[in-house]
Amino acid sequence: MALTFSQSADFQVWAFNQDLTIFTVHELMEQCRSGLVNAGAKVLLDLSSVEDIDSAGLQLVWWLSHQLQLQSLVRVTGTENTMVQRLLDIYQFEFPGNLE
């Protein structure tokens, strides 16, 4: 599965287990919409296993974090992933202050 949902101590963890590219965003979008229905009070978006990301993937993560912010507390992890960080640097993208 491209996106897995699990429960950690305080967070519902959404782990992206494949590339976040234009070729996978449509499939992931459907899973994200389903996940939003059951989103917990605190959600952790885990990007640490992402091997390739493009602007479509970045748009999905931004949209998802925005949707989650509207209904809960969201955090993003995996930004130490060099592939993810490289794209964030190229677009000079920073998550809002309450995100990591």
C-alpha cells in the first residue's frame, strides 16, 4: 500500500511508502481523502521513506497538511530525507510554524 495508517502514542501516523510524483499522486489522493474522514486529533505525516518527490508530490503534502490543520494538529516528519529536503530547498518551501 502506498500510504499506511498506524497509531503511535499520541499521533496517528500516515507513512508514505512510495515515491511522491505526478505518477502516484492520483492514487495517493484517494487514500488521503479516505484518511481525512478518520483523521485523529494529532496526525504525523511521515515522509522518511520517500525516495523521489516532485512538485506534484509537494503539492499533495501541502494540501494534505492544510486540510489536516483545519481539523487537527498536524506534524510532518522526514524532512531530513535528502530527496525531500532538496525539493523543499529548490522551491524555498517552508512548512508553517507548527509543523516540523
